[in-house]
Amino acid sequence: MTEDDPDIETDIDDLQDRIDAVRAEIGKQIVGQREVIDQLLVCVLADGNALLESNPGLGKTSLVRALAAASDLSFSRVQNTPDLMPSDITGTEIIRESGTGREFVFEEGPIFANVVLADEINRATPKTQAAMLEAMQEKQVTAAGETYALPEPFFVLATQNPIDQEGTYPLPEAQTDRFLLKIVVDYPESEAEREIVRRYTGDVRPDPVERVLTDEQIRAIQSLVRGVPIADDLRDRAIDLVRATREADEIEYGASPRASMGLVRTAKARAFLAGRAHVSWDDVEAMARPVLRHRIRLDFRAEREGVTPDDAVGRLLDERE
């Protein structure tokens, strides 16, 4: 693992220490949820977008805010509602007075930030959801015939409520496939919930999150992650796992090659996060459900029997032990 730019800190141990510091800073605001935090960090290190799903009140928004605060990145929040228009996100041209008269000027929307929190994304209409597609995939925005590059690094970290709740619109498959990971945030353990109540109902406010990671260091880590070695046979096993989703009887639609790339990328990021210099099967296995759960669709029979996407992926993993 090497870095071409000598001006960027390339000491791997130091960068991994900084990631540990990010964990600690997030821990000032978020109690427990270590696996969720690690999956979110994996997404950032692998340069992808994440979809966080849970019932309301479990700290999804606070988690994303804490991540942005711990890094030297610009941050914006989009509260999705049914009346939100695409131009409210991407920006629009406005008429502005100048010394030579009136002129059209593009006013950037909240999508022009390093970290974009798309809160309750499935409460927006499909037309507005689609406005994020180009930004998520191409890291650019087209408005009034002009193309505008988004800042680097760029992440959309979206939250959504379960789709069976009133007032939600299921995300189209084309958009869910743009999310590298779907992270499920579950209820906290009893001790963690007691600590949450103690911390946020007492007289002393939690310590503020400090910035411990720069954008240059994030880009350096992303470059190192791409260079983490993975054995050919292990990469082939990961690809075969994704291909198996297209042949399983209980899966109506399987995952695309984008999922194969995502599984290898996130396995590399997880290995780096754990301080290892190579990918193991444990990394692939740990990332399989977050990478695949939103990219497969079960058939009617499996859904009727209560099978979940995680169950289906788990069975495919068991077949490859």
C-alpha cells in the first residue's frame, strides 16, 4: 500500500490511529452501536454512499452529524418531505444585479458539500429522490444545461424509516444500487440505553466532537484502501457469492456486478480498519449483508414465509463455508 503524493501523510499506523480517534469522537455523541459506526467508517474509506435504516429515534441523524464533525469536511442536511423539489437539492439559476445589468447566476444547493445528510430520504417523492442519482454516481450536478463538479471527497449518507410506515415512498432499484451499504440501526442494548438517558437528561452536556481527521487524510486513506491486497481465490469467492444471488430459488432479482465491486472494496476497507495488511474471508463475510441486502429482491413465496434478505444472504454464505 503506497501513496504517490509525498505531501500527504502516508504513515499507515498514524492514519489508523486517526480513524480510532474518529471512533472515539463519535462515541461522545453515540452510545454503543460499534458495528454500525464501523460500517459507516468502512463506507467512507471505500468512497461510497450509505443508507441507514431504522425506526425513528435511534440516533441516525446524530451519528452522521458526529462523523462530519470529527472530520474537516463541509456538511449539509436535507430534510426530505413530499413537497421538496429537485432544485431545492441541486440548486437553481437566479437573476442577480451586477454592474453591467442583470445576469443569471447558479446558486448552489445543499448537495454541494462533502457530507450530505439526506434525512428520511424515502419521505421525498420519486422525482426528488431521482435528483440525487447523478450526484451519487457521477459526483456532479447538471442544471440549466451546465455541469458542476461536487467537492471531494463527497458522500451522501441517507436515513430512511422502514418502508411500511405511513408517508414513505420505496426507493427505486436504480437508486438503492447507488448506495454502497445499507446499514440497519437496531435498538440499543439495555445498558447502552441507560447510559443514553443518563447522558442526555443530566445537567452536564456531552463533550463536543472535535475534528481529528482532514480531507487530505481521508483521500490518502481511500488510496491506501484501494491498494489493500486480496488473494485471487478470495476475490473469486466474493464474486461467486454475488453471482449466486442471481440463481437462488428464493431470490427473484439478484445483485449486479456493482455489488461484486462493492463487496471487494468494502472488504478491503474493513481490513484496513482492523489494522490488517490483507483481506480475509471474515472481511467478505462481514460485509456481505450490508452490501447485498438492498440489492436483492425476494420472491413472493419467500416473503410470505417471512424470509428476509439477510436470511437469504446468510444461507448463501453457509453454502460457501
